[in-house]
Amino acid sequence: MKHLRLFTALLVFSFAGVAVFATGAQDTSLNEARRVLGTESSESSASKTKKTTTTTTTKTAESAQVNSRYGFSNDDAVQALKAALNEGAKVASSQLSKEDAYYKNPLYYIDLPPETEKLVATVSKLPNGKKNIENVILRLNRTAEACAADIIPVFAEAITGMTVGDGVAIVTGKDNAATEYLKKKTYEQLVSLYKPKISAALDQKLVGGMSANEAWEKLTATYNKAGGTANKVSSIFGKEAVKEVDIDLAQYATEKALDAVFLKIADEEAEIRDKPLEYSSDIIRKVFGSRK
């Protein structure tokens, strides 16, 4: 009996030892895993830091290479681009705000929207129809000319807020690269800024005591009335009805007016690139002058 109790005690002690050993081994393995993972995490972090540093160093080196090649920094290029575009806007404002700048220049002339082709054909056959059409066209162009005087602050706001990633690439690009970039980045903004001015001008009695909107409403009313009569006849013979004209004249006039402004700015940009030293701006002379 005594031997049996001794044997049991030894057996319990042995199991307890195994359990303690297993627990210790587990803790050791866990700690080892944590140590390894910690090392790997540190190595991964170090690797990422190294890659970031390498990328930054590469970009800095590329920037230095560009500066060495052209003699100006990207910041210089961006400032010169914005100065050139503002200069272009000033010239466009000065030239397009003159009487007949739009109306008698085939490049900038604002015709009626393409959607009015049927309207023009129909109204032209009516008494005074051609005169009514010309009244609208004249007033559209006069509206654009009147508003051209106000484009400088509108464009200045858009140009100032414009972000430029690679100014050097634009400076060293084609003759209208800056103008194209401006149009791509700010066109919708410019339309929203310029449209209220165009809308207000469309209501001004600029010619013969009649505004562009009044002339337009008179023209479309004449057409829609004629269309209504034609539709009654068409319905008898089962023909397609003539649709009433419904065009946002202010939106159309704004876009056409801006198209001319961009053409003028592009012309001035080409002039700046060709003769940069004739301009008073130091940054224009420095950046564009280095290209000559």
C-alpha cells in the first residue's frame, strides 16, 4: 500500500513536470515568433523607408538635371506660364472688346447655333425674316464684344487657382501648350464665371433699342408660330411635327465668346515664345528667353 501511494505521487509529479515543460516551450516559441515578426516588421519598415528615400532622391536628381539643362526651375516655369496667360488675357480683352472684333472677323464671328438650321430656313422665307435673323446674330456678337472688357478678372481668378504639375514640359512644349493646358483645366470654371456676364449683356439694349434676348425671342416666336401652322397640316398627312426651338442662348454665347478668347490667348502665347525679351515681365524674359 505504501509502495502504491509512492508510485502514484511520482506519476502525478511526472505529469505536472511535463505540463510545465510544455507551457514553457509554448511561451518560448511564442516569444521567438514575436521576436522574428518584430525583426521582419522592422526590416519591412526599413525597406519602405529606403524606397521612399530613393524615390525622393531620384526626383530631386531629375529636378536638378532639368534646372541644369534649361536654366530655370519648375516653379519658375509655372510662374512664367501664369504670367504669359494673364498677358494673353489682357491682350484678348483689349482687342476683342472693340466694335466688330467678333462681328466682322471670320475667326471669331458668332453665328446662330447649328440646331437652328431649320429655323433659319423657315424664317428666311417670311416677311422681314432675314432681317430678324441678322438682328439676333448682330446682337450676339455685340454682346461678346461688350463682355470682352470683363474677361481679365475672370481669367486671372482661374489662372491663379490653376495647379501645374510639370511646368517645364509646358514651357518646352508647342506654341499653344500653355493655352491648351489652361482650357483643359479651367474651361468649366471659366464658363460658370463668364456666363452671368454674358446673360446680363444679352438683356442690354445694345443695338436699335433691342437686346439680343428680345431679338431671339421674336425670332423663335415667329418660327414656332409658323411651325404650329405647319404641324396642323402635317398632322393631317401623318408627317412628323416640327419641334419648337429651345436653346440656352446664354450658354451658347458664352462658349462661343470664350472660344475666341482662347484663340487670342494662343496667339499671344506664340508671340511671347517668339519674342520674350520684348515683354516687361522678368519671369517671362528669364524662362521663355532661355529658350531662344
